Amino acid sequence: MLSIRKKHKELVDKTNNFINNKYGFKSYRLIQSGGSINKIKQILKNYNEINISVDELESLDDEIRILFLSIDNTDICASFVITSIIEIIDIKNQGNCIKTNNKFVSVLVKNIIDIAKQLNINHIELSDNSYYRCIDKLNNKSYSYKLDLANTLTNGIPYYYKYKFKYQNKRDHNAVKMNYNKLKNMQTKDLDRNIIFSSIDEQIQDKSDIEKIKKEIDLLYKKYKESNVKKLFYEIKYKMCNIFSLIYDSIFFKLGLVKYTDKIMILDL
């Protein structure tokens, strides 16, 4: 049976290989750490809402890797590296990552900010490659959508902007502002339903379901006709997650919204 420390190392390797292969994103080393391994261990004792620990096999005093593990220690929910800054490497938003009913990502970001302040670190980075995954209970299939684009449709801004992060690339930060301004005054009644319906025609493979899906969306369209269009997208996202995951990218493009090119976000404390 593998020790917990060996499990940690295997999980970190698996996570890093996935990130590096899919996104070309690699962590890097800086000097002058915010604190030694022993100091970090003492700080982490104060956090009991999530399963957090130092990955000792992958840490040095000038580069300390922190793991947020699932409650049963079988998966990595998030990881970050402490150097002269804090670099969040990966975040998975899944149900077995937190011991309370609070939202995992909210608790995660709050804890990381608190840790940074204790270490006198004033700069946090993350690579926003986050996806949200949902299960269609009828066919037990998993679906996912990118949080940056999906959250822009439903809330007007990329997901991590709610935590005061912003794109380090000025072009992308300006794109956030343009997208927000375009959506903030757009009513559902101003949206051409064909933007949604044509996306369904293009993306749904099972043609026998198309008319039923369109009827469901048409009912939501009428319900939120006098509301901001973000409410319509929000309802589709949470009531029809499987459908939303297939059409949100197409809708984003057809609305003339600007996609984000550089995934690096920063938070200066």
C-alpha cells in the first residue's frame, strides 16, 4: 500500500504532466521564499476546512509546493507553489474537496490570500484553465465548460475576477471590460433566439432531441424576456448544463464577444 507521501508525489506528477501536455504551462522557480517549510507547516495547521499539506517530496525552502487534497486523499483538488510570490497551478472544482457546505474555490482563494499575507507575499498568479464539470443524470455522461467564457456569459466577467484577479495582459483585461459593457445592458428580448437555436443545430449530434431542447430554451427565453440576458444564460447553464457545455462557445462568438488569449491572471494584495 502506498504511503500518503508517495501518493502525493504521484498525484503531483499526474497533475503536472496533464497541465504541461494540455496547456504548455510549467511552474518556475524564484528565489527568496516567503517562508521555510517548517514555518509553512505551522501556518497550515490553522486551516481545517479543507485538506491542505506541504508536499515535502517536491519542496525546498526556496520553493514550497502546497497540495489541497480531496477529503479521502485520493486526488489533488488544487496546488500552488510558494516562492517570492504564490503561483496557483491547478484548481479542480469538485464536491469531495471540502469538508463543509461552503464553495471550495471561495474557501481556497480566501485561504491562499490569508497565507500570502502571513508570509508578507503581495503577488499571486494563476493560469485560468479552469473547467466546470457536470454530470447528466439521464445518461451518466460528464460534460464541461471553460469558466472564463461561461462566467462571462452568465455574470459578465471571467470567474476569477470575482476574487479581484485580473489578466496580466492588457489586451485581455480590456476585453473583459468590453464584454462586460456589451452584456450589462442587453435584455433577453434584444437577443435573437436564432443565435441559440443555430448553435444547437450545429452542436447537438442527436437530431431527435433538438426540437425538445429548443422548446425548453424557448420557455426560459419567455420567462426572462424582460430581464438581462445573463439571467437567461445562467438558467441554461444550471438547468441544462449538458446543452450549455455544447453551445456556450458558439454563442460567445455569435454575440461578438472577445475571447481571452493569455490565461495568466494576477492579484496584487
